[in-house]
Amino acid sequence: MNKIARILIMVCLIAPAFAKTFSRCELVDELKRQGFPDYLMKDLVCLVGEASSFRTHVTGGPDPDGSYDYGLFQINSRYWCSSGPTPGNTCNVRCADLLSDDISLSSACAKKILSMRGLSAWVSWEQFCRGRYIPELDC
């Protein structure tokens, strides 16, 4: 079995023990604490709900190109994080580190993605949130 597959299996087995599932309001509070602007809150809550069901430990994939998506924001390993043992790609972070209950690294990477590509970088936002009614956040 190749090294990356072993790492992914190990992460999948270990990560649920440290997993957090946010409520909508907990997520809003945490996103504000992480410095995301208020005008993005509804879209970010929709994105995170659709991408990871508000769970920090989710790994998705493989995608058609063989990449995987990690954590609360489902950040992709092809462009943004490194699936290897050292930080890398655009966010200079290990993908496994995006599976933490502390969403600081995930948030920093998501902000970088937003600044470079906007919400359209996420397929789940495009499919389920863009141009659709998103209810007000009663938090």
C-alpha cells in the first residue's frame, strides 16, 4: 500500500475521535472569531453545511483527478493543501491538519481561497448555495 493511502487510512481512523460537529450558531460565532466578514456568513454557513455537514473530520473523495477534500470547508488537496507529511500547496498546510476541531488553519486557508477564487472555488457552494434562497441566521 502506498504511503499516501496509509496516511489517509490512519487519518480516517484517528480523526473521528477528535471530531466536532458545529451547530449553525456555533459555526457563525466561530467564523466571526476567525475574522470572516458578516456579509459572507449566510453563504459560508450554506457552504459548510453542504460540504461537510458542519463536521471538522470529514474527508471527501477521491475526486475525478484523484485528489481529496478535507475538513469543515472541504479544502482540496490538488491545489490548497499537501496530502504528504510536510505542509505544502497554496495554503502551505498539511491536509491532515485541516481535520482538527481547532479550525484556525482551515479558516486561514479558506480565506486565502476566497481572496483568490471567491466562493465559486467550492463546487458545493456552486451547486447548492449560489443564487438560491438561504434563510436568515437567527443567532
